[in-house]
Amino acid sequence: MPTDRALRHGNEDMRGERAAAEDARQEASAETTRRADRDTSRIRWLRDQVARLHKRLPLRRRFAGGLAHGIMSSVAAIAAYLPTQLLGLQEGFWAAITAVAVAQTEFGATRSTARDQFTGAAIGGLIGLAAYLTLGPSVPTYALGVVLAILACWLLNVASACRLAGITATIILLVPHLGPVERMAGSRVLEVGWGVSVAIVTVWLVTRVNRWLGVKL
């Protein structure tokens, strides 16, 4: 009957449209994957090129840059460590470690590293604390906490913070501590935040002074 044929044709058209839409989605997904692979390859290539250029610097330039970086990192670490007792932080050496990790010879790089350090500490602290409170301290809980902390960084598009997130989760789930675990997690995040703040201020001041004096590293 004409009506049945029309219905069949309509169903075939709908199936064709759905198939075409599915093909378009798959092609778009494949193109996104190809683009991501290209970007990853470019990032690796640029990182390798930067490393090669640094190795080609003359010895005098490397000495000057390394000495300046070392002095600035030391100043930031001491400035971060000394007030920790007054601030009520339990283990001030974490603030010093963070300041050393964050301080760079360029302010832009310092800012980026500081963001990664604090974000990683916050994510690792929250996930480590949640795993501890819900599952209790154990090796499987620790393994799961590290996986979830690093996964969260990737999902939030801050993959560069995943190392510190895993380290912070490790500290909370493996390192023995006195007092409530909530206090330990909060203290770690505050110590990292303090170290980050001191490093940023130190590098900013050094950058301004160098600019005023006309010094280039």
C-alpha cells in the first residue's frame, strides 16, 4: 500500500540520517584525537628544544644564572620557613620545600609553577583526606587515593599539578601523624600556600630590582 511504502521510505531516511550523524560524530571525535596528539607532540618537541638551548649556554652564563637562582631560592625558602611557628604551622619545612620548588628566574614561570603547586596540594589533600575518612588507612586506600588525585588533576585540565597531588595524598595516607587527620591535611595545604606566596613575592621583588638595575639573567 502507498502508506506502507511511505512509512518504509520515512524509516529508511531516518536511519540514513542517524547513520550520517553518527559518522559525523565519529569523524569529529577522531579529528579531536588527532589534534590532541599533534599538540602533545609539539609540546614535547618544544620542551626538548628548550632543554637543548639551555645546555648550549656558555659556562659563564650558566654560572651566573645558577648562582642567581640558588640565592633566590635560598632566600625564599628561609623567608618561608622562619615564620611558620608563629603562623601555627606544624611542619614548616614543607613551606620551605614549596618555596624552593616554586622559585624560578622568570616571574611568569614562577606564577605558573605556584598555581600548579597549590592546586596539586589542594586536590591531593582533599582526595587523600576523603579516602582516609571513608576507607581508612591501608595500602589499597593509598593506591586508590593517588590514582584519584592524579585523575582529578587531568579531568580539571591541570595535569601539571598531578605530581604534587599524588605526593600530598601520599603524605596524608602514609606518613604517621599526631592529632586528627583533618588537621594534618589542612596544615599541608596551608604550608604549601604559604611557601607559594613567599616564593611569588620573592621572585617579584627580585625581578623588579633586576629591571631597575638593568640586570639580565
